[in-house]
Amino acid sequence: MDRRSTSLVLWLAVSGILLLHAVALDSPVPDTSATGPNCKDTNQTSVLQQMNWSSGYHCDPTGVVDSINLSSQRLSGSIPENLSLITTLTSLDLHNNSFSGSIPSFFSNLTALKILDLRNNNFNSTVPSLEGLTDLMRLALAFNNLSGPIPVNLSLKLELLGLGNNSFDQPIPTGIGRLTSLTFLNLRSNQIVGEIPSSMGQLVNLTQIDLSNNQLSGSIPPEIANATSLSRLNLSSNLLTGNIPSNMSQLVKLEDLNLSSNKIDGSIPSSIGQLVRLTHLNMSSNLLIGSIPPTMSQLVKLENLDLSNNKLEEPIPPEIANATSLSYLLLQYNSLDGTIPRSISELKKLEKLDLSHNQLVDSIPADLSRVTSLSYLDLSNNQLAGTIPSEISKLTDLSYLDLVGNNIIVGIPSSMSKLVNLVEFLLPDSFCASEPVNGCQISNKTCRCNASAVAPPSNSPPSAAPPSAAPPSAAPPSSAAPSEALPSSSLSSAAIAGIAIGTACVVAALVAVLLVAWRYCGNAHPMVALRASTPGAAFREFTLDEMRVATDDWAAGNRIGSRGFNDVYKGLDPYNTGLVLTVSRARVLANNFKKAVRNGMST
């Protein structure tokens, strides 16, 4: 298996793992859909039959019903009150149906319940008192339209609390700190206001917190660093202010930290380098100032680093190259200056590098050609000068290259014809204005080129006949003859015939080249716009599999139009943020599944 095939397999595997991980977070209930053979309590089974729930239940060894799983059964209406008679239930899974109205208050009578899963329904009430469920371990109510206060008077045995994608609009109660058995807390995509309570620091068993896409304000409480079991902390898309607490370095098990899209200011604490298990770090779209701390070089497991859309200054630290696991390095829309560190060439796994909209100077380092895994390179809107290095042709996986808004000398190296995967190539408009380039066009002061712009040069077509193939009569006058021996008044008939035949050969060769070029351009990749139309626009990266999930496998009913060479679809964010996506799917014939799909998000 070659390197490209290996990369494809690994990429698909990681995408699948991430998708399964996202599903697992909201899928706490095991499958108990089969009816058990030991059901001896005829009263219970007759009740279920009266409710038309004659399948999907299970009985324990004593013969009583202990679990019901009727997920994804297209059930609607309200939950039948007769269910309150099945007091032996330990697990009730009704997720992904169309139940509506209120969550029944009689649930508090099902005192044996350990698992209650009502996700993905249409409940539109407050959460009733569940204080009687003293053995409850998992409560999953995400993707409804629940409102009112966030319930915290719950079982002290509760391990999972999933309330995401609802309409809760009150502050997080300080009493949440009493739920010390919690390992997973999901409150994302509500309208929760107020501050993050410091009592969350008491949740020492928490491994995952997701408070993203709310209206939380105030600063990040330093007490949160006491939740030392955390592996994932997502506080993105809120109204948080203040500094990043330096004691967050205590979260030594943290693997994924997302503080993006807030109003956090101050500098990035150097102690961030102590979070050596980090694989994903996103602090984009804040008000961070100062420099990128060199201690980030200690994050040797870091795969994705996004510090874009801040106010960071000073040069990019060359030590960043020690974070050798990086595949995404996004530093665009800052005020970084100095040169592009040559050490970036040591990031052998880097697939996407975006340094656009900074104040970087000097030339494009030829050493970038050593990062052969690069598929996306954006150096636009800096102060780079010099020429496009010919060595860039070694980046054979490159599909997107943007050099707009720099002071680069006009000229495309002929060696770039090796970039067979290049879909879009953006250059300063001077490249189009000074000498029109085949495959390029000016749009919004940008010279936009497709693959044919870097096609093999046509000045030496392989079909051109070598000089030795010309007949003797077509040979030019011998260069060995002294100049004074040439006729001074007119050409001989043989010379005229030779010139005519030679010219005809050249014209025929040029026609052949034009035909080849026309055929090549006709099969070139269409241009696919991947850049935000406005600075600071909200964009995210998704895998192809995630986009298929978001658009229901590119369902025709989700197609809302077309844009150039793209079909435009609508879909739900696969990360369950509650956002509606507009997805541009390029009509590209080539199989280059390694590319990420860039999507604009709108509420």
C-alpha cells in the first residue's frame, strides 16, 4: 500500500472514530429491543399490550419487566400513563420518536429506573421533579424543546446528564456541584445565561463538559481546574470574557480544549504547554493578544491547533515545529509578523496550513516543499515577496493554494505542472493583468486559476518534429557559410521553399498543441471556492462522512440550489450544535476523498 493509500485509510478510520465518538456521547442505552423469554408477570405484559407496546421489552430472571427499548419506532402522541404501573423498570429508551407534550410526572414513581432516554422527541415542557429516582445513573433528554430551570435535584448516582439542544434559558444552578458522580455533562445549544458556577470544580469525576453555543458570560472560573479527570472541555460560542486561567494546566488528562468564539482576552498562558495529552486546541475568534507561547512545542500529541481570528502579535515561534503530530495549523487573521519559520518543514503530518491575513514578510520558504502531506496552503494577504519557489511542485497532494495580497513577482514555475491534485490556485491580480494565463481569470481583484494554469508548458510539445526530421531542402542556410556568401538581394527558391515547409510544420505543431490544451482544459478540475467571502466568517472543517450525515447522504430534498460548479445543500451540524449548515459540494470527477469540505454556518 503506497503512502497516499495509507493516508486515505487512516483518514477514513479517524473520521469513523470521531463520528462513532459523537454518537456514543448521546447514546447511553444498550440495545434491549428483543423481548425476553422469561416474562412471567402477565399483569405487566397485558399493560404493555394495551399500550400497543407488545415488543421491545425485556424481563429479568425473576420474570418481571426490567427494560423497554422502543427507540426509532415512529411513535407519537403522549407517553401512556399506564406505563407508571411497570414499577420494576430499570431502563426506558424511547429516543428518536415523535412523542410530544409534557414529560410525565409519574416518572418519579418508577423508582427503580437507572436509565431514562427520551432524546430526539418533541417534548416542550419543563423537566418534572425526578427526585424519587434515587438510582438514576443516566438521564438523556437532548434534542427536544424543553425549557425552564436546569434540573439538578437528581440522583447522586447520576453519571450522565444530557440536556443539549433544548431551550433552557436560565443560569446553571450552583447545586450542580452536588452531582459528584457525573462523568459526562452536555448542556450545549440552549440559551443558558449567567456565569459558569465555580461549584463545577467539585465534579472531580467529570471527563467531558460541553457548554457550547449558549449565552454564558463572565470569566472561566479557575475552580474548573479542580475537575482533574476532564478529557474534553468545550466552552465555545458563548460570551465569556476575561483571561484564560493559568491553573488550567492542572487538567493533565485534557485531550480536547475548545474556547473558540468568545470574548476572552489577555495572553495565552505559557502553562498551556503542560497539557501534554492535548490533541485538539481551539482558541479561535477571541481577543487574545501577545505572542504564541513557545511552550506549545511541548504538545507533541497536538493534531489540530486553531488560534485564528485573534490579535496575536510577534513572530511565529520556530519551536512550534516540535509539535510533530500537527495536521492542522490555523493562525489566520492575526497580526503575526516576521518570517515564516523554516522549521515548519519538520511538521511531516501537516495537511492544512493557514497563515493568511497577517504581516509576514520575506519570501515563501522553499523548505515548505518538504511538508509533502500538505493539501491546503493559504499564505494570502501578508507582505511576502520574491518568486513562487519551484520546489513547491513537490507538494503533490496540494489541492488549494492561495497567495493573493502579497508582493510576489509575476511568474508561475513550469515545475508546478506536477501538482496534479490542484483544484484552485489563487494569485495576485497582477499575474492575470500583466500576461494572461491560460486557465486563470480575474475576479474580485484575484487571479483565480484552475488546474490547467499549471499544465505542462506548450513551447516544447512532444509532438514537435526534431530538426533532423526535416527534408534536406527545408534546411536553413548553413551556419558554417560566411555571412558575406549569402545572397544580398533575394533568397534562393530552395531557401524560400524551406522556409514555407518549415513554417507549415510549426503551424501544424501549434495546432496540435492547442487541440491537446483544449482537451486537457475540458477535463480539468472545476474551480471550487474554499475561502470565506468576508473576514472572520464562521467556518469549520468537516469530513466527507460527516457531511453525508449532515445532508442525509446528499438527499435531493436537502439540495437548495447551485453556485458555479457546486451543488448547495442544507443540513444539520453533525456536531449537534443546533446550527443549520449550507454545504457546497463540488462536482469534481476525480476521487480525492482526502480533501476536507469547507462549510459556511448560519443559524
